[in-house]
Amino acid sequence: MSVSIVFHLLAALAYAVLGLALWRPIVRAKPVRTTGTIGRSCLLGAIALHGIGLVSAVIVPTGLQLGWVLALSTAMWLGMIVFWIENFLLRLDSLLLVLLPAAALISLLTAIFPQGYLVPHANSDWLRVHLLIAMVAYGLITVAALHAMLMTTLDRHLHRPIASEGEQGVIARAMSAMPPLLTLEQLLFRLIGIGFAVLTLTIITGIIVSLRLGGNALPMDHKTIFTLLSWVIFGVLLAGRYIQGWRGRIALRWTLVGFAFLLLSYTGSRFVLEVILQRGSLG
């Protein structure tokens, strides 16, 4: 059993135990417990286990290993890191009701399906840096999109008729325990801002890689076009936020559109990568 599988299994177990402890009061119709020092430390330990498993899976002796499940695991890991940091600034404990089960499931899936496709280390350092930055960018934008979906669900829940506390189901009680939409919106735009900055670095390093390959800064292939479209969407969204005060459903729609373009770019990235590798070393 590889190191990656072991640590992803340990991370899945840790996330699951923490999740069960948090869901227990919800099932019993009691308030969600706040995360104390011990809880924060346990969560940080689970995130560390997840990180070790992820690094072991992606950075292998023969090269870099990439793939859909690893990208999903990266997104979840980055999301947990962002939550852990942001929870010092905003009251986000109840978000763990969603994050912990998702993290446990994704860590388990990564342990079961750890395979990816190999990018040899014999090729360019710039290529490896570009791919790692791109994984971080895709991960952060994925987390932002999932966060937007959660906000959409919560918005719909808040517009439903209010049921008495005794008549609420478990899911309804969990949704009622979520942080205020304004707090979630602050977190969403922080995620988008960081994701946009890392996506900008992805484009810059991609230009350097392309120039080293054949002197063409922006080859108009599938990956480049959709990545640039996503970058423009998020740039416009951030500008609209700070200039026009965009928020609410407008922000959620733009976030999901930008994510859709980035998802389309990722689906073609393996083909583009194989073309690059076939055309020779990048130095």
C-alpha cells in the first residue's frame, strides 16, 4: 500500500470522526458546537494528513502525477485550509457540517482511485511549476464554485416558509445552522480574489512555457481560450464587486459561469499536455 493511500485513508477517517461529532447535535436537534482549541488542532491534523497524502500522490519519483480525482482532492484540501484560516476571522464553524463529510468522501475516493497520468521530471522546470500553480488555481476556483452552489441552496432555503423547530428535518436544521449569507459572501469573494491571482500566475507561467517551446506566447488552443475566458469572467466579477457593489445572485451566476469555462479548459488540458511533451523538452 502506497504512502498516499495510507495518508488519504487516515485523513478520511479523521474527517469522518470530526464530522460525526459535529452532526450529532444536529440529529438530536441541539445547537452546533463551536470549534474550540482542541477541535481546531484535530482539524489541522486531519488537513496535514490530507496534505501529506496529496503531495505523495502528485509528486512521485518519476515525475508529476495528475488526474481528475487528484484535482478534486487538491480542491478539497485547499478549501479546508481556507476554512481553517478564515474561521479565525469569521464564525464559520457550521460550514464544517458540509465540509467534513465532503472531505472524508473525497479523501476516501482518492485512496481508492489514486491513479493519474504521469508528467516526466525530465522535462521543463517551468512546465512543472506551471502545472502545480494551475492545480492550485483550478482547486481554488472549484472551491469557490461549490461555495456558490451552497449559497444558492441556502438562499432558497431561507425563502421557504418557516417551519417550527420541532417540525424541521435534519437537513433543514443543518441549513438553519449555516452562517449568514453576508458572511458567506465575504468568504466567496476572498476565494475568488485569491483564485483570480493564482489563475493570473497560471497564465503568466503558461506564456513562459509556450515561449520556451516555440516562441508563441498564447497558442489559441482549447485550453488557452477557455482559461482566458474564465480569467476575464472573474476579473469582471471582481471589478463589478468593487465598482458597482455586485453581490447576491449576480455574483453567484458569474462565479458558476467562470467555473464552467475553467472546467472546459481542464477537460482539454491533458491533450494539450501530451502534445507539448511529444514536441520535446522545454529546457
